[in-house]
Amino acid sequence: MEVNEFLDYRCLLNIIESHAKYQKVMIVYDNTISNTVIDDIYFKIREFCVFNKCHIQDDLTTIYDGYKLLIFLCSTDSFLKADLQLEEFVSVFMPTDNAMLPYFLNKECLIASQPNYLFVKQGVADAKVLPSVYFNQFYNYINQLIFMQGSSVQFDFQDFSVTQKSLINMLTSLPNDFKFYDTEIIKHCNLSYDYLPLLDYILVCALCCFIRAVKSNSLSLVDVYKLAGDNYDIVNRFYAMANGGLVVNIVGLNAHCLMVTCDKTREKILQNIASYTKQEVEEVINCVKNYAKKEDGLLSYLYLYNLFDL
């Protein structure tokens, strides 16, 4: 990912000439951008490419019809809701808000396959990067420990100056296969990107409670039969999870280390999030509960053991 601090049309022209000269280029936009800006870009680049434009809420399957380069002029919420497969494209991101993190990702992992370009507002830092990185470091760690029997995640809780440059350096220094589970949940639950730090905090608190409950042998099960009704597939799935023993055993054996790291992660996230209303907290918890009912992984165990009703 190449990051530019402001929109420089000469830079945009160089990108098109390098990757899509005389080829098909699509501008994908939403209602947060004016027609004047779109027209301005069109008149700058029309001599160098075959130009088209599409509203992000329209049928976007047309982008797979031979387009080489995509230019996104939209808000981050619009971009996340579109949920596009961008591996085959050179993408130029020009978000109309201050977000940065989602444009580094392809699905839930860091993009590595195609050259991509991000234009950000000069000096503006995406405050949601830090909570997300802290949460996903711990979630990758505990998830790998349980399901892969080992983890290579390295933790760094050192304080540092939060700037646009330092956050970009943090993201680019992560392994390409580092997974961001929280952005996938935001997309799946149709939540605003603004809720990402709150989601991170709710999930890390649930994980801390889970580890403590395992350590103190005080786990309690959700009422599976009330949840499932006549759906015996759900009953059987949760019954198998409750009797499998793998997750609880691994967490129990590593409870002290997990608890120390989880508490530190929770503390660092709390230091880097804004305040939310009670209604917003309840909304995100309900979304996470519904997601965890169907999720086939660690979050489903948090639901099974009733951690979202504490």
C-alpha cells in the first residue's frame, strides 16, 4: 500500500499511466462526494483511460467486466457494505472521511497481491487503528493457541506517539496473514465503522471473563434449548462444543498467561477509545450475540458459555 497525504492529480495520473493506460477505469462513488469532484477527476484522466463511473449502491458486478483500476470516492461505511473482491484490481482509495484501516485489508487480512494506493487527509490519524490492532493481536494469539496448538504473535504494549505515520508503520509492519476479525464482524453485522473500538472492547471483556471463568471453574451454559427450539442441528452443535473439551482445556492450561495478556489488551483498548452511549453499547452487544450464534469459532464458545449476558 502506498499512502499519499493529499489528493495530487499528477500522482493520480501517474498511477493510471503506470497501471491502466488506455485501459478501463471505474470510479466508484457514494453520496458523500459531489458531482463536481467526479467531473473534475474525469476531465483530468479521460485522455489516459477508458472511463466509467458507478454509484456504490448500484450493481457493482460491472467492475468485473475487464476493468483494470478502481477509484473509490466514498465513505468507509459505504466501502465496507459493498464487500467487494479486489484481488484482481489496482485500487485507488480516496475516502471522504478520516478512516484508514479498512483500505489496508483484503477481506480480513492485509493486502499484499496488487499495488494499491490510499489518499488520506494531511495529518489526520485514524483513531480506530490502535484498538483494532490491540484486540486482533490477542484474538489471533488465543485463536491460534487453541486451534493451531501454537502461536507466533508478538505483543508490543509500549506507548508511542500516535500520528498518521506511526499508525501506517504499525500496519505495514504486521505480517500479511495477520487477521482482522473485528472488521469482518462490522461488515457482517452492518455496523458503522465508528463502532469498531466499542466492538473491540466488548469482545476483549468477554474473553477476559471467559478466561477467568475457566480458571475458577465457574462456567455457565446458555439455555440452548430455549435458543434452538425444534432446530436439533443447533442443539447438536452446541452439545458437541460443550463436550469437546479442547477450548476449555487449552484455556485452563494457559489461564495465567492469557489472563495477564488479556487484561493488558483491555487496558490499552480502553485508553484509546471514545465514549459511547448505553444504547450504542447494547446495540453492539446484541449484534455480536447474533453473530456468535452462527459463527464457527471461538466467539461461538463465548455465546455458549453465556458471556454476552454478564
